[in-house]
Amino acid sequence: MQNPFDLANQTAYLHWRERKLAHAITNTNELIVEINNPHALTAAEHAALLARCRRSNMAIYATRTGGADENMVRQLGQQFGLNRLDANWLASEQGVTRITVCADDGQRQAYIPYTDRAIKWHTDGYYNPPERQIRGMVLHCVQRAGQGGENRLLDHEIVYLMLRDANSDFIRALSAPDTMTIPERTDEQGVARAAQTGPVFSIDPASGNLHMRYTARTRSIVWKQDATTLAAVAMLEELLAADLPHIHCARLEDGMGLLCNNVLHDRAAFTDDALHPRLLYRARYYDRIAGS
């Protein structure tokens, strides 16, 4: 099968580009699918969520089911072939992470997801080694923030398309194995996480799917210092700051969640309700959504 992400195959790319733009979702409301029981989706619910993931690599589900727990998140993911959880060091024994403000937890408080501060554009696991590449994700809202906390979402394939249309050398530069380096993380025991150097864009050799590894952070990141790479990064930053119709802004309410192939996303700052602090469950997978 011809791969549209192969820079040497312009014909395949143009055919894919035409289909992608024709079917990409630009109305955020169209991403939303109402479901009854996330533990056991109906065939229609599953098909509706999968159809959106095929078009834009993401879907938002909305359920009125209360009492969400880590097991519910895992069972939802399993229905889409998401089984290999990334058991990162702050996750539970099941591999699901509770995202909430941890003012009394010095270990978590050092990391922005566990604060009420804004988080810049990124894909999850950009600091992971290649064998722990994050391809799929479920983000489930148990309790929304009192104010704020919206997410912006952008299909990484659309970003690839726009950069390639502007200059194919941008894709070539961002696909180099030494494009982006995340320096090592240290703690009192020494090196807790080794430095990770790798590309922004890569193609899965088995499936041919496109993967994006990116963070808009300006500290603790080193970009390859050549003119083309820096120009590509600058254009990427411009795209993320633009009012693109493909950028979705969504506030996850209680019982809502994001199912995606690790698309680009950010988070606005928020203010918690003192009695009902914001709580989300995040499950990150080495798998991509099956059939998407």
C-alpha cells in the first residue's frame, strides 16, 4: 500500500490530502457522541466514536453515568483495542493517572498537570523513549473545574498537511532523528529519566500511521540548531497560535471524555470549586485506536 506520508510519493499524498480535508471535522459539536454505558458500548455508539476518530483522530463522548473509576476508563479503552497502558511513575497500579491539583503532594506539585496552571500545546509522552511511544489516550472528566480548564485539540495529521504544503523540507527536518531533545530529569537519587532525542514526525513501520512528538514548552527542550528546523518550528508555532477551523476548544463536563490517537492538545488555567476539585482520569496507551 502506498503511504501518503512518504515524501517521495507526492501522488499518494495528494490523494490522501484531498480525502483528509474533505472529511476532517471542523465543528466541535460534531465530535461529541452521547453514550449510555461506557463499560459496554452499543454497536451504534462504538461505530459513531470510531467514525470520528477515523476522520479527525479524536472523538468526545458524553455520558450521564455516575461513579466513574479507573476500571471504567480501562474498559472503555479496551473496546477500541487500547490495552497496553503506559504505567508511568505517577500512575496507579492499574496504569491510570488521577489528574487533580495536588497542593499537599510535593512530588506531583512539581509538575504542571497537577496544578491549576495552563499547559501549552503538546502530545502526551513526548519525553518517552521510542519503545514507550504513546499512540492512544482516554481522558475522562469526573469533576470539572469551577471555572476554566478548557482544552484545545488539533489533529496532528492536519498539522503535518499544512507544514508539508508550505514546504516539504519542513517535514524532512522535523522527521530527522535528532530534531528535538528533552534533557534528562534528575532527582535526589540521580538521573530519574534519561535525555530523549528523536523526531517530531515519524511513521510506524508496521502500520504506516503518522505519529507526532511535540511540546511547545520553551524550557527543558533543545531543538536542532539548523535553519530549516528552526523555520519549521516557527511555522508550527504560528499554526498553533492561529485561528484555524481545525482547532477545537472543548470543556469536558462531568461524565465527558476524550478518546484520541494522541492528538495535539493544551489546557487553559482554571479555578477549582473548593468543595468539588477538578478530577480527570488519564489513560495513555502504546496502542492506536483499532480501525482508525
